[in-house]
Amino acid sequence: MRFVAACGLLPLVVSVAASAVYIVDTNAPNASDANPGTQEHPFKTINRAAQGVQPGDVVIVKAGIYREQVRLTRSGRRGAPISFIADPLGAVMVTGADVIKGWERVQGDAPIYRTRWQHRFVINRRPDGSLVEHHPDDERHKLWGRAGLVITDGTLCLPALTLEDLRAAWRQHADALKNGQPSPVLRPPLPNLGGPFAGMFCADPQNQWLYVWLADGSDPNARTVEAATRSALFGLSPWENPDGVRFVHVRGFVFRHAATFPQRAAVWLHGSDNLLEDCVVEEMAGGGVLVHGTMRRCVIRRCGHTGGGAAGTHFLNEDCIWEGNSWKPIARSWDAGGFKLAWAKDGVFRRCTFRRNGGPGLWLDIHVRDVVITDCTFWENELHGLFVEISRTVTIVRNLFVRNGVGVVGTVTDWGVAGLTLAESQNCVVTFNTFVGNKDGIALREQGPRPLQTDDHGVVPYHNRGHIIVGNISAFNRGYQLALWYDNGFFGWHPAERDKFKTEAAYAAWLTANPDKVFDPTKVGMVVDRNLYWAAKGQKLILYGVPWRPKFREFTDFSEWRQTTGFDRHSLVADPLFVNMDADEFRLRPESPAHSLPAGLTDSPG
């Protein structure tokens, strides 16, 4: 992460805008939270400064490691934000982990050590009063849905559920090492997602023990072993502070190693009009960050669940990187990706990178509307680069989608996975994008209608309609260049429906009586035109319907596709002539046929 060298501007900014300036310096010999927070007598903790700030105040935090949670409840106001600034940028780490000492070896042959542990991370209570210590609350996520973290010499350890599991894992690890083989238990739980790992741990909160073994069998007392003891680092969750905060600016911090659950952030700036800038959010147990407002030049990486990001209403994500998030095997159909956004509106993603995340790179799910995604890149995510589901009026312009859903990371078993998938959504604009080497290039998935109660339009029967897909390049994708994965009655009956209806005539009669179950892609107000498609040997051009319904078709003859659907009347099938595809240089050569449409990116944002 490259931090902007702007600290020299701080005196000017402070003198003009601030009501008060507070200094925090954990390493100063005289630092104390009983001090007034001046240069000569700084505070010891950021949290102390946060308790007294008023609109316009600036908190300057000097370099160091801050093992604390900043429980901010105060807001700034328009023109007078409350600002927290790392000095220098990137040299202030706020961590949820503490150094753990006092390890003793457990009896037995395995080099398992334990120490006293008084922390218990609970997300809910069941109706019978029992504690919920994993999320979601089901057997599948009993291990990976927990919030614990152990870090040895800066490298994460993998979790185990019980001490017996820990012993069994050591035996497998030791046997592999004896045979000169890689450890089968210190591999990432999903291919190429997460890691490396320094060992394994398990927590027994009921008996108050923390157990660990290290990959080389060494004594953890001779190493720096940390464990997450805090579940949040900055701000308060919506359950603690429902109204959130407004006009709070945070700049230049590194946040890491909080004991977060899936769908819970370590950095909470919910509310409105907030700013997170030039920050790193990394290696949380579960979720990473949630900002209502603006995120700019931030890196969100290697969080166990979704990285998070800016959301809410009137939000901006600009020049941010989401990388390697959702490395834990938490259900991809539930929540996953670099960032998943729901029930949000009026926002922009600009010049962002979504790279090698588990699940989709970016997932817009459930009534996301009026969002623009522009000049972004989506590289090698486990599933879709961009997944737009049950949403509307999303504009996707001048983006690059490369090798998504093809197994670079994780595993892919779902159908309808593509560089871009529009699923049961409406009135989206897709233009001047380039799709190369993905599972499919552009996909429309249809399983609607999916009725949704909304606050602005009542019940919306979401299904694909009103899309404008114009001026894109979709080439060299490994499945289809354009795929209409329509799993509905227009393409005939589903195998599961045959026992119910017995005959195709009976099924056709039911469709006639239920026209809202039939979506003819050519009669839902979509425009698909002026695109350039190219399929190399072994790749396919266009899918129309799903293979398990009898009326689906694969088109290799472009004129037949045009005649059947009326789509792509001015589109081309031709090699786009990239400058150097082998080197991921996707600018177009001067003689590219895409210029005549025009289609795709004239300059690659990657």
C-alpha cells in the first residue's frame, strides 16, 4: 500500500479547520490518559481522545501499535468533521490482538501447549439460553463461523474445534513431514485462498484454556504469539449505537486482527457522511469494515469473511483494493466476496480492484439501486467478478473482468458464473466493458420472479428486464461469451416438474394460466447490441436457456442468433486484437475491429 505523503499539510489543515488538536503517542515515556493530550503531554490511547472530541477537532496519532478499541460515539458536522489522522500515514497499527505468554506443554507426544484464556466470543443466544459462538448458527459453520484468531510471528494459525481435533491434526502434520510431504492440515481450506499458516490452535472458553501447536513443533514461549481479544477496533456496531456517527474522518491507519464474526465488521463507521482514507484493513477473523460515506485509497485484504466497504446512501468507493477476502469456507450462497452490498442506493465504485476473493469480487444483493461501477478491475475471483442480484438501475461502464470463476482461487461448482452476472435484476446498463478468460463473459441468470417488499416501490417482482448491454467486448471466455441462463418455463419444463404435470401439454396449459412465470428474453425490454464476441477453439459463443430444459439452444451461427432473438444486429464476431493478452495487456491495437462499434475499453484500467 502506497501512502500519500501529506503529513506536512497537517499544521495548515489543523490551524484552519480544527477547534482543538489532540496528540496520542503510546510510545512517549510520559504518555497518559490523565494528560491533556498535548504535544508535550500526549494521551496514551486513541480511545481517550475519542471520548472528548467535538466537531472540528483533530486527533493526531503518532506511530506505534495500539492494542485497543476506539469506542467512538461522537459526531462532527458538515464543514467541521472530527478527524483521526495517523502521523505518519501507515505507521499506526490498531490491533485486536494481545501478546499471549505463559505457555505450558500439554502431556503427551504432540508439542501442544496451553495457556489460560478468559475470552469468549458470543454473537447471540438461542431460545433455550445457550450461547451462539459461531455464525451462521448451524453445524456446517461450527468451526469456520467462529471469531478466534491466533498469530505467530505475524502469521495466522488455522483453527481447530477441539483439543482432540488439534491432536489429530498434529499427527497428520508430523507424518507428512517425516515422509517429506507438504502438511495436509496447514493447507488453505480452499485452494489458493489464505495462508501461509504457522500452526493450529483451539480455544476452550468453558474451561478457559487456549491451545496451540506450531508447524516446527517449537515452544511458543520462544516466539511472539498473539491472540485476538477484541471483536471491534474502531467505532461501535449498529447494535451498540443504532444511529452511528456522522462526519467522522479516519486517515492513514492499519487495522488488523480483530475477533470478528462473519457479517460483523472490525471498523464501524456507519451513520452517514463518514470518510475512511489511506487505511489498511486486514486479517480479521470474519468481516472487515463498514463505512457509510466514502472510502478512498484503502486496502482491505485477507479477512476470513467479506472485506466490506462503503455502503448506505450516497456512498463512494474510490481507488480501493479488495484482495484475498472470504478465504474461509463459509457458504458462498449465503454471503461471500471482497464486498457484499445490500439495501443500498446512490453510490459509486470508481477505480477499485477486486482480486482473488472467495466468492464474487463484488456482490450487489437485494434492492441495491442507482449505483455506478466504473473504471474498476475484477481479477481471478472465485466466482463472479461482479454479481448483481435482485437489484436495479446499476450502471456498469468501462470495467475490466479477467479470469473470474475459473479456479484460480477456490472451487467453482455453480452455474451462471461469469465475469458479470445479472440475476433477477432490472434496468441495468452494461457498456464499454471488456471480459476476457472468465468462466462465462456476460451472463443473465433468471429464476424469477423473486417478489421483494421494498420501501419505495412496494412489492417488486424482480426478474431480468430493461437491461441495456451495448458496446462490450466478450472474448476468450472459457464457457460462453454471452450466456442467458434462463431457468424458467419459456424454455420448457424442468425435470423436477415432470412428475407434477405428467405431460408437456399439461405444463404448457399451466404456463398459459400463469403468464408471470414465463419470461421471454426478447419481450422484456432489453437491448443487446454493438458488442464484439470471440470464442477461441473449445470455447462457445452464446447460450440461450439452461441445458436441463428442452428448448435451450447454443448458438454458433451469429446470423441465426440475430434472427431468433433480434439481439446484436450491429454486433461483431471477431478477434478483438488485444495488444498482448498473454501479458494481461488488454488495450486494443489500432487495427482492432472493436473501434468501429465502438466496444470495450480503449485504455485498460488494469
